[in-house]
Amino acid sequence: MTLDHVAKYTIMLNMGNHIFNMIGRIAAPLFLYLITVSAEHTRSKLKFVLRLYITHVIIGFLTLFLGKVEPAFFGSYDQFSVLSTFAYVVFYIYTFENIIISRKKKDFLRMGSYILLGVVSIILPIILLLFLQDEVLCSILFPNILTIPYSPLFVLMGICWYFSKTKPKKAGVLLIFSFLSFGGNLVVSSLSSWVFFDFFNNIQFWMVLFLPFIFLYNGQKGKPMKYFFYIYYPLHVFLLMFMGQLLLYLSTDVH
């Protein structure tokens, strides 16, 4: 992740076929995998969703503030928080689990309410965007499942991981989505389309490099660093934004 962001914010190799970008493709599936594992063990999935959402909102407004108030120091970048995607992953895992449980209990009213909840989560952000006419604000407060980082296909991959209970099955899910990304990029490129560009780009296929990590995970709880990544993730990006602007200033000053 850090290597990928170094490439993007300091040496300006955004989405190129540089080794940093390729290695960086491991980061998103790695964190997605950890999110699905955490969802299995958390006491409350809804609190987990809320924690991810609140952190996403804070990062969003900080990005907006720094880009507007201090563009000379931090540059002006699009929203980068992937936590909205992770929040949707946990939310839909929670929703699908309750639909399955309700169906087994033949509680069709409860099952219908969770189906409705899932549908509303897709439609409501679109309606709010049409009403508010502020794409940036809506991406922060009401992220749209169709335009979130890495696309809804990444959310689907996380859900498939959660319900795949063996390592070979999880590996199979990664391979399917990696080659889907590769094939989708060829189709999208040939059509000159920007559909789900975060997923159908020319390097996202390299998330397949995460494959050995699935088999290396021993299923044991690691060190208690629950909030470390909530802090490190935005902090290192903002620092690299600043360093990128500094390097840009120094290079133009020399010339």
C-alpha cells in the first residue's frame, strides 16, 4: 500500500506499469481479506460498519479541506478513502447473513425487510446525489455503491471470501476476480469506456499476487493493533501528498 502511494503521490506514477504500482495491487485485497476475517469475529457488524463509515467521512472532509485551503502544500486530489468500500462489504455481509437466517426460520417478513434494506442502500445515494447535486459531498457522506473505490465488484469479492470457508475456495475467488479484471480491462479499453475503471484498469490484475498470503494466514489473532491502521492509512497519504508537492516545488525551482 505504501509503495503504491509513494508511486502515486511523490513520483507521480498514477496507475502505470511501474513495479511499485504492481506490488501495490496486493494492498487492497490484503485489507479486504482482513476486513472479511474481522467481520467473522466482530461482536457487532453494525458497529464495525459505523466505525469504517465515520473514519471514511473524517478522511473525506480532511482531503477536501487540505485540497481547498492548502493546495500548495498538499495538492488537489480526488477522494481516496477506500473505507467506504469496506463499509459496504461488512454491511452486505450483515444483510445477506440475516436474509439467510430469516429464510431458514421461515420468517419471510424479516427476510423481506433485509432485502428492502439492501435495495434502499443502492437507490438512496443515487437519489440524494440527484437532489443535492454535489458529487464530492455525496461521495463522502452518502457513498454510492456503483462509484465507490474498486467498484461493487470488489465488494462482491469480499462477500464471496466471507462465505467461502476454505483456503482453496478463497484462492479460487481471488483468481476469478483477478482474471475478470484482466478480461474486463481488455473489453473496456476496446470500447473506450470508463466503466468501473478502478477494477478494469491495466494493473488491477496484479492483485493476484495476494494469492500466497491466503495460504500463509494461520487463522490466529495477531497483535492488538485495532486502531493503528485507521490512523496510519490517512496519515501516510497526507504526508506523501505533502512530500510530492515539496518535490514538485524543488524540481521546478531548479529548472
